[in-house]
Amino acid sequence: MLASTFLLVVHLCTAKSSPAAAVAALYRVLCRAPDRFVAPTYQVLFANMVALVWNVYFSFATRPKAA
């Protein structure tokens, strides 16, 4: 499971896919697979942490550059 997750992350990071597609695919692998990597009791916490990282990344990616 961990090896397939790693390969998926490497593929998504090197492919020309959108960040939203990468996050959705990673979430499907980690939370919706039959052998879940994230326990059902922690899935909301995991989703909130992904959202926090997502928002921090885009906040820094879209900030104006200092002149």
C-alpha cells in the first residue's frame, strides 16, 4: 500500500496534471481504498490537514512578489 501510494505521488508530481486532480487522486488512494491508510475515525482530520496545506501553498504561490 505504501509503495503504491509513493508511486502515485511521484507520478502526479511529474505528470502535467492539475493540483486539484493530484489531491483528489491522493485522497482516493489514502482514504477510499479497501485497505485504508487513514483510519475512518481520522479521515476528517486528514481532510482538514490537506486543506490547510493546500491553502498555505496557494497563499504563498499567489502572493505578490516583493519589488
